[in-house]
Amino acid sequence: MPDFTYTGIHKACYALFTPHPPSSHKRGAEALFVPLLACVGAGRLAVGEPGEGKITTPKCITGASEHRSCSMAGSDSVTIANRYELQEILGRGGMGEVYRAYDRLTQTPVAIKKVRAGVYSPTPDSDESSHDPHIALAQEFQILARLRHPHIVSVLDYSFDKDQPYLTMQLLENAQTLDKAASNLSVSGRINLLGQVLEALGYLHQHGILHRDLKPGNVLVVDGVVKVLDFGVALAAHDRTGADRIVGTLSYMAPELLQGDPPTVESDLYSFGVMAYQVFAGRHPFRWETQYELLEDILSSDPDATPLEDYSVRLKMGTDVAADDEPTTLMPERVVNIVANNTSESTKGYSPLTNLILRLLDKSPNHRPGDARATLRELYKTFDLPVPRESMAVRESYLKAAKFVGRRAELSQLSGFINQAKAGKGSICLVGGESGVGKSRLLDELRVYSKVSDVEVLRGKAVEGAGLPYQVWRDVVPQLVLNIEISDLEAGVIKEIVPTIATLLGREIPDAPELPGQAAQDRLLLVLVEILRRQTKPLLLILEDLQWTNEGILPLKRFEEEIANYPIMIMGSYRSDEKPTLPEELPTAVAIVLERLGAGEIAELASAMLGKQGKNAELVQLLARETEGNTFFMVEAARMLAEEAGSLIDVGDLTLPKEILTGGMQELLRRRIAAVPAQYQPLLQLAAVVGRQINQDVLRVCEPETDLGEWLQACEAAAVFDVLDDNWQFAHHKIRETLIAELPADTSAQMHRRVARAIESLYPDNWEYNEVLLEHWCAAGDVDKHLHYLNLVARRQINITAEYTTAYRLLERGMAQIADTDPRRVGLLNWVARARWKQGQYAEAEGAAQQAKTLAESIGDEAGIASSKNYLGLVAWEQGQYDLAENYYQQSLALREKLEDQAGIAASLSNLGNVYQAKGDVARAQEFYERSAVIQETLEDRWGLSSTLNNLGAVTAMQGKFDPSLAFFERSRALREEMGDKRGLAATLNNLGFVAYLNNQFDTAQDYYWKSLAIGESIGDTSGVVHTLNNIGSLQVQMKQDDAAIQTLARSLSMARALGMIPLILEIFVSYAQIFARRERSELAAEIIGFVSNHPANNQELRQNCENLMPVLRQTTAPDALQGHLDKGAALALEAVAESIARET
């Protein structure tokens, strides 16, 4: 040990604390501590707290060097990021403050750590990155966010509020500092606490992290559980940035740090040694009277071994008693061994306890223990106690939070997109790959990178089987809403997916006006997209497991064309083997598919999980051969080896098997499931039936006598469950799938029935659970319940979410459960007809409706007959078969009048009005619309009324009654704006443009049309967009803007052909004919007119438009030639006409 003189001490400290050496060697303590106190004042070094019980015990987690509790009541409420309400200050250190806060989103208390404003002002020649508290806080988050250990505090969030960073952490209620907690414990209790600290240190060091500020104030104890915290000055072992600067707390710093040496594992263990000394001796190992004496002792004096030896003597005498008067658990013969079994000359005859602690406090790091886990074993051996078995929680911390391996290129690419989002250019990215390949871990790393880059990160996850509508958005929308101002109507709309919106916003939120079918879906999607548009802060939106959602992707489809104009990156993950076509649904998204790890990455991951044992070449080869680089398989294999060896650290001593996956991955999963105690297995199976997310409310109804808390802990201990932000779920979907696959059929059916009944009792008549209940009742084999929920689900999927493929699959499955003559088949067939009609698949729609009609007629189901004839009428109308459509609608109307079905009567009257309008009988159309409106007024059917008023506006305009027409349109517009019916509003604006067009107010008409088009495109109303484009094109033709018209009509024609909208296609053809006639291509114009005039789907308006063009054609074409072109066109097919137009344009 070096023999420091006062001058030597002075030189060592002064060289570190000042940029230049002193001009003379002052020997006084006052001169020595001038630079030291300057360092303390700068916030880089704390002197430390006085020992012997003088440390103030914090109420909860702080991690600051000074613990206080100061209520903020009576002052204005302070809110961070419009989310966290600060309640009281818990601690204050040199650079930051810690508060107790209330999280408005999760409605739970948390701890907030933030840098105090104005605490740091770098000088021009300072190294900002080494001690800027803002960077220190970001570094603390980066470290903690990648760690998962039962004895390390959990970090929840990191972000910025008004350019000030803050860290959100787990709140530890009624915590005590390590020395205070240990003072009331027996020796075994003290060893247990110190052992937990060493567990945490071993985990940190294996992850390459040095804490650098271990002290009792940063090691808190809650209910006997240690939590290490405050990583503000922690450092990666390989990172030398700032390692040459003095940071930490002087009274716990190793002497070599004060001499300018870099921090090491040994310097962390020195700090642990100081705490261990305090735990057993009851005081600090060095003098506290003055700071000078403290520094002198750290550098040049041996700790006083007397208190430790006294403690050992008390153990020998059996007089060491815990505060609760419980005697120590050590047996007398063990006490004798502790004191007597040491005759080594090097330890001066000290007891094993004293020997271990003095070695930890040795001035030379080379003479200290160099491994925390080995020190843990030695600590227990010192007291002749068995080393505790490695707990499942500790083992899982190594397996689940191993070092990030591979994917560097992908992370770099994604980080680039984050930087682009910060610059205002957003994007959508999709990361695919097989289950277990590492998608979630890549997203975790991207999350950490984004947060420390001042990018807000929100995360949502789709759920297999048991997901609610828009499940993937339910966790992210609340925070998005807090970021912006939102109207009551918008809040009412999203109440559908955020039921707690009123509590979140702190005001009453009325329900949004009811809208039927697609209109409600459009309104919700529009509000979601609008919420995204209003985000001003850079945002990363992570949406996981998109293979399990259809409607959850709809907002992305609406937003993808414009996301480049916003500071938002949307990152979606999906299983490419389950939904390989997902990138095709989002064509602008960047798709990345992850492959399995390579040989080098397998070796790196093995080392990260198993430490030195993972570097065994034979072991690496075994893992590579058995897992083929799938990270999930690797974790499972490592877990199995640890179970065989007894702990991860003992894997190196294990005789390696030739195979790990004997019996396949299923066998490994069975072993893990079997680790859950037998009494909890039935509830575990039931949880698997419920879904991957653990719904405690449902399980509590099913098993009211079971202690769910103990059950959850048991399942977590077996690594079957994990928990994130208080949300429990199966640790991996494969565990749940294994449980379900191995359930006997009768047991499975019984469990599904129990779960379904529990959900019905908890959420009666709640439409959000209809899909979940459909699946449970289907699996339970209850056909009546199955079909009941199938009708409810089909209505939503066909009318609102447009999930036609899913609806067909469910309807086919349902019909397979019943006989061909079962009356319930009528309703299911009519749903198929409606879905096919909405998709423009008219032949299939007609076939399903005919089947429904035939069956309904055979059993006398008049309501079913009326519905099927209504669908047959819709199919005929779409194809221009107006007489047939009228016949079906009249029959449907008669039946509905007989049944006194007022809503059905109103619908049939409106449909007949549409037929008469198409046939040119606008007066009769007006009559039917007016009759329909009267019923809708009585029923208070605002949506139906707004539609009928819109139609009345159209037919009165066609009669030249422009004032009444405008009145109808304006009333329709007001209703639709009030309800937020954007689809309907677009239609009304389109019709207002048509009225202006008829009045030759072309500029006004164009303004209405473009507004209608913008709304239609924003909500994805393809049908409405096609009609509006056609109107714009017609207007451009009338304004002789032929080049613009050709482009507009081409787009409209392409969409109309895709949808099979025959009457609209004929209108577009006539507009092209007008252009060709004006451009002296009369022969082509005549062929088009000949085709349209003779097509069975034409109507009076089309015939009149064709007739209006004939004088122009007669002027440019000889009569015989003109008739030849007209006849040629009459014989053409629609596709031939479209191809001729495409060639010409």
C-alpha cells in the first residue's frame, strides 16, 4: 500500500480537480480541500452522508443524495408533459430532484426524476458530455431501459418537458436505506440483503455496466427486497468517455479513483465493501470528523477491524439479536467455526467476515475480489450458510435482458428514419420475421434510441383471438390525445376505443351522435388520422403483431400517403410467415424481414446470457446446431441448461448433452409449464383459453376462491408469465399455444363456456366483446350462442369495418354448423349477399340472395324474404337493370308494410326513389323520398334523414327548383356536420357543386367538388371519390379544359371499372366523346355514343346527353359514315371501348 504524505495526497487530488498543478505544495488541510470543495460544488462529487443512523430515511425511491418529503399542496398543480401530476418532492441532489407523481394515463403513482433548471452551465473549455446532467439523465435511462433484474429499480419512461429531460421510475413506497434496513435484522437477514446487492452487481458487471456511486442511499429496501438505483454516473465498462473524471460520493469511492485510475469492477466492489462494513459494524470504516480526515483515511489508513471482530465475538457468544428479539439463525457450532477457523498469517488471525470485508476495502484493486457472484458465494461460506439457489427471477434477468446482439444494420436503418422524423419527414416501416427471431428486442433498442433523442415513443400491441376492436390503438391514443387539444365531438368519437376519455381529459364527454354502418367507421378513422396530424413533437409509434389485426391497419392506410409531411415514424411488427402480404397492404412502407442469427452472433448471445461459461466453443456449437439461430429457442435452451446445472453460473460445469431439444421445442415448453405448481395448473389452462393477455377480472369470476396474486407470482417465477407496466401476459405466445393444444376436447369446450359466461356477466351487451364471445361460444360448441354472436359480428364487419374476407370465413363456418334447411341460414345468407354487393361482386351477391329467398319462402320467413328481395334489388340497380330493381323493391316494401317494419319501409321507399331518379322520373322519385323522410323524422333516424334530404336536394335540382334544392342540401349538410358523418358530408358537397354547375356557376361548383374530393380521399370513400372525380371531369369538359379533363376522367374510369360501376362508366364515356368530337375524332366519338345509347344500363339523362352531342357529329361526319360508326359502337364490348379511349389518350 503506498505511503501517502500530505503533499502526496495534495498532488493526487489537485491534479484531478484542477486543469493545472499547484504552484506550491501547501501542507494544510485547508489548502488540500479548496479544489475538492470546488468539485463538490460543481455537482460532480458528493462528500457523503454521515453514518451511524444519521441518514434520513426516504419515504420512497429517490436516488438523490439528500432525501426530503415536501408536499406541493397549496400551490398550483404542476404537470409534466400533460401526463404526470407532481405531488410532493421526495429528494434533492446536486443536479436533480425526485418527485412523487400521479400518472394520468395509468392512474398509478410513480417517481419522477428531473434535472433542476439552471443547475449546469458549461464553460467554454469544459467537456460537456462528461458531466452535463441532461446527458447523465439520458445515460441513466439508456442503462436502466436495457436491464431487467429483481434487485434493480425499473425505469418506466424518459422524455422531455419544455426541453427539460425527466425520468419516470418505479415508486418504492416506505423504502429504507440499506444500512437502516439492516440495523434491525439478524445476521442472516443482513447477509440476505447484502447478497441481493451482490446479485444486482453481478448482473450489472456481466452486462458491462459499472455503477460508480454505490452507497446506502442508492440501495433501498422495501419489504426485504433490495433495489439498486441512481445510475446517473454509471458507465459501460468498455466506455472510457468521462472515466477520468471524479464522480460519485467520496465516502464510498475507492482510493485508486482519487489517483486518476479508471473505474473498474473492483472499484464497485470496494463501495460494496464500505456498505458491508457499515451493515456489520454499525458505522463507516473511516473517520468522519472532517472531510480532510476522511480523504486521508481513504488513501492511506486501514479500516478499523475492531467493530467487525466485536460483531464476530457477539455471534460466538450468541448475543447478536435482531430488533424484533428473534435470535440469529446461526447455530453455536457455526459461530465457533466463523471465529476459530482462520489461522492464515496474511489475515492477521481475523475472522472470515473481517477478512472478506478488509479484502474488499484493500487499497490496491489487485488484492480485492474481482467478481460479485464469487463474492456472494464467499459471503455465505463465511457464515457457513448454504448459498441460496439461483432464483427464477434472477435467472430470467440474465436470459430476457441479454446484450443486444446482431441487427446493427437494421437498427442503423431504423435510426435513420427516426432522424428523418425529427426533421419533419415521417415514414412507415414494417419489421417482419418468424416468431422468436428477435423483432421485439430490435424495437426495444429503437425505443431507447428514440427516447434519448427527444422523440416520444408510444407502443401498442394487437392481441391474438381476444383482442377488442382497434386493440392495437387503445394504448397509444390516450397519450396522443393528451398532446393536443381535442373537441367534445372528437372525444366522443374515440370514446369507443378509449372508454376513460372523460377521466383523462378531466371533463364530461357526451356520446357522439349515432351513425350507422360505414359512416361510423369513417368518422372514427378520420378522428384517429386527425389526431396524428396534430402531433407536433417527433413521435415513434410502435404497433406490434399486426398479423392479428385488420381494422387496426386501416388508420395506417389512410395516413400513409401524407405521413411524409409529419414528424412521425410508425413502426409495425408482424410475423411474415403468418401474414406475408402485409407490406402489400401498405405499399409506401419500408419492409424489413429479420433472418436468424449467424454463427458469430450466436456465440455473442451465448456469452451475454451465460457469462464466461457461454464462451465454451462446444456449448456454442451445441446451441447453434439445436436452435439454428432463433433467439427464442436459444433462450429456452439456455434456461434448460441452467435448470440442469442448478444455475447459470454452473452451466460451465455441466456435461453437455448431445441434444437439447430432445422431443422438440414442445418438450421444452412442457417443462416450463410443468414448473408451475400443480394447484395452479387448472387456472393456467383457463388463462390460456382467455388469451395471451391475462384478464384478471375474467379469471376472478371463474375462480373466485383462488389468490390471483400468488398464482401470478408462481407463473412469473416459472417464466410462464411476464409483466410490463402492470400488464400480465404469457411470456411467449408459444407457451399459450402449447397449453391450448394439449387440452382434451371436452375440457377445452368446458373452459371456453366458463370464460364466455364470465365475459357476459362482466360486460353485458358490450359490443366490443362480441368477436371474443363468438370465438368462445364456437369453441364451446354452443350453436345457438355461436350464431347469435355471428350475426352481431357480421353486421359490424360488413357495415362498419369492411372486413369482408373475415366475414365470409366466419359466415361459412357458422353455416357449416347447421342444416341446409335451418331457418337461421336465411339471415346468414343475406349477410353474404350484402357483403358481396358492397364489394361489387354482383353475381355472387345475387346467388346468395336467391338462396336466402328460396329458403325463406319455403319456411314462410317474410322478414327474410323482404331482406333478400331488397338485396336482389340493390344488385339489379347497380347494374342498370332499373325495372327489375323496381320490381324487387316494391315486393320488399309490401312485405315490410305488412310486418310494420318502419325502418325497413323507409329504406325501401328511399331505394325506390333511387330507381325513379335513375329512370328520369324525378317527380316520382321526390314523392318516395318525401315519404321516406317522414318516417325517418318519426324514428329520429338522423343518418337516414340526412341521406334522404340529400336525395331530395338532387331531384329538386334536376327539376330546376334550385332554392328548395339548396334548402334540402343545407339541412342535410348541417345534420352530417353535427354527426361527424364525413362520408355523407362529402356527398352533400358534391351535390351542392352539381347545383352550382346547373346554374353555370362553374367556379363555385369546382370549389364544392374539390372540397368533397378532399374529404372523400381522407376517409378512403372510394365510391364517393369516383363520383366526385366524374363530376370534376364533366365540369372541366364544359369549361373546355380538355387536357385536365382527360387526366381526371382517366382516374375516375379506372376506379369505376375496378368497382364495376356500369352506369357511372357510361357517364365517363360520354364525357370522353365530347372531348373527341371537339378534337375532330368524330369517328371514335360516334362509336362511343353508339355504345352508350344501346347499353341496357343507360338512363334518360345519358340518352339526353348522347342526343345533345349528335348535332356536332352530324356537322363533321357524312350521314352514312356516322351511322356506320354508331352501329359499330353498338356492337362493341365495354372493355373494347375502354381500350380505344386509352389508346387515344
